[in-house]
Amino acid sequence: MTVVQLVAVALAPLLVVYVVACFRDPLRYALPPYAVLLPFSSLVSIGPGPFGSVSSLQGLLLGSALVAQLATSRRSAPRIALSVPVWLAFVALCGFSVYWSVAPLLTVQNVLVLASLVLLFVALALTRFDPLTLRRFENSIVLGGGLVVCYGLAQLLFLGGLPAPDGRGARFGNDLLGANLQAAFLLFPIAIVAARALTGPPRARVANVLVMLLLLFGLLMTGSRGGLLSLVVVLGVITLLASARLATKNALAAIAVVLLVGVLVLNPAGIGQRQLQGTDSSGRADIWTVGWQACLDHCATGAGWGSFPRVYADQLSSVPEARVLHRGTTWEAHNIFLLAVVEVGVAGVLLVLLGLGLALRSAVRLPPSLRAPPLATLLGTVLSSFFLSSLNFKFFWIVLAYVAVSETVAITAREHTVIDAPRPASVL
């Protein structure tokens, strides 16, 4: 028996105990590890394919445990989020698109990925959260963001520099979600710690400011200009909505600006170089031009979910002004709305807009004590989605789940307030 087999046999009882614990309390034992693993993508993987990463397996465990809990207990959310049926309809449309897809195999593969993400979102949205569980969820997102930035710093300082695959620029996240998607994920923990830096106890504020600076530096290491633009929106919403003194808000904004400007101007280790380039190194303009040309043929019903690479290759010759880009770039639409309309038609993009609109409505209507982080994260994610194909990534759906579970916490608190309110004395 090999060493690996011996270790597997030794750990098997612990794994069984952990799985049982997850099914007993998935929000305590399954959700936090899943949230921590999100930014690491396939870096921590035990097999090939989209479901071979540890985060995907953890997501499968989390989803199964949540479904079992919903089926056997009364721990469901007090109200079903309006966006749930919309996203289920979107998945159904994507599934049906296999019948007219120009690339049926790609459609089946991508529908399986999308369905797993949406079903996990639905399971979370249907589960009852309390303030403690929500706080634990937020802490896990922040921990995952902090750990992944520390990993990037270790690459930069001790492991020969940031990864630069296929001769591309060295950027944090190239070996994880992808640099631009890595930046989009970091908006989530940044929103959480920025809000806490304005409203928490004094000592906790200092700690949250330090964590925020670490995460901001991590975002700058990605070299994502779309991420930087979305960051401005996130911090702007946090400072606008947080219930803190104006002087405290100004101080936090000044600290963030000093770090951002300092990195962009001083350009340590070349980190700020890409944000100051005037050229479109990603080729998005060319991709969008080809995509809109493809829309003339496919936008009525769509070319099939996951078929954008095939459509792009077919349409490229009809757009002579578009550059021929390296292979990795052409596989993405770099805009979820263009992606939706090309792959699943007008109905698909309308469902995406409706789902995001309902999530935005829910975030805006949250009580002031809960509103800032979910709303800021959602707006930042939506803005970044104008430059990214993020619908098939876990962090996109966990942001939507964050809005839904925050709404659940708010509704539950409101119900308890009504129940606990003193009744007027009867008049004799």
C-alpha cells in the first residue's frame, strides 16, 4: 500500500464524520469552507474537468446537505426570493437550447455547470439564515479573500513573480479564476470589510482597515481596469450608505485613495503598469464587434448555451477589422449580456436583466443596518459583468445568494419584532 493510500485510509473516518456534520448543520460546517475555497478555483483540485476542484466537491456537499435539510426540517426561508423562479427559468431555457445549438456537446457541458451553480443559489436562497450565520458567511468570504491575496503576495515576493502563462502579462489570478475574474471576486470581501471599518468597534475598525488595504493591493495585483472601475462603485456605495460620521468616511476614502494612487504612481514590481496603459490589450472591442455581428444571425433564439466560441470562430472572417486574438481570449464574450443574447437569444438576456433587477430591488429594500455590503457587492459585480463572462463562475452566484440570504435575515428579524411587540391593553 502506497503512502497516499495509507493517508486516505487514515483520513476516511474523519471525512465520514465531517460529511455527517455537514448534513446535520450545513450552514455551519459546509458553507464556510466553500466560501473560503471560492477564490482558489482549480488550484486546489483532485481531478480534471469543471467538477474536479475541491471547491466544486464542497459545493456539491453543501448543496446536497441543504436540500436534505429543506426536505426534512422546517428551516426554510420565510419567503421565496422573487429572483429564484427567474433564474430557474433561465436554466431551463439554456437546457432547451441544446435542441437548436450549433455546438450541442458544448451546450450540454455548460448547462451542467450552470445548473449546479443555480441550484446551489436556490438552495441557499430557500434556507433560513440568522444574523450569526450571515456573519459567519461574511467572515468566510473575507478569510478566503485574505488567504488568496497572501498567496499572490507569496508568488510576487518569494516564488519568482506573478504567473504569466502563454507569454501574457504577469498578473495575480492568472493561475486561479483568471486575473479579471479574481478582481471581481475581491470586490465582495472588500465591501464587507469596508463597511465594518466604518461601523464596527474602534479596535475592530483598525483591523478591518488593514484587511481592506490587503485586499485592495490584491485587486491592484490583478491589473484589472474593469475591477478598478467597479471598486470605485463599491467603495462609493459603502461610504454613502454606512451609518458613520462624515469624518470617518472621509478618512477611509483618503486611506484607500492614497494606496491606489501610490501603487499606480510608484508601480512596485510593475503592478500598476497595466492600469495606466492606453491600449486595449484584452481585445474586448474586437470580441464585442464580432459578437454583435453574430447577433444578426442568432439573437432571436440563440445559438445554444456555451456556444459562443463556435459562433465567434464562424463569424470572425466576416468582420475583417477585428484582430485575430490568442486562443484563450476568443472563448469568452467578456460581457454577460452579449453572452446571453448570442447563446440563448432575446428571452435569455431578458431573464438575466430581470433576475439582476429583482436582486437589486431586494438589496435596495434591505434595512440600513444590512444594506451597504450586499448592495455595493451586487452593483460592483454587475458593473464588472459588462467586461466579463462570469455567469458560469461560482462567485457570481454566491453574490446573488448573499443578497437573498440578507433579505431572509431582514424578514426574519422583522417577523420577530412584530411577534415580540407589546399588545395594547384591552379596554374594559
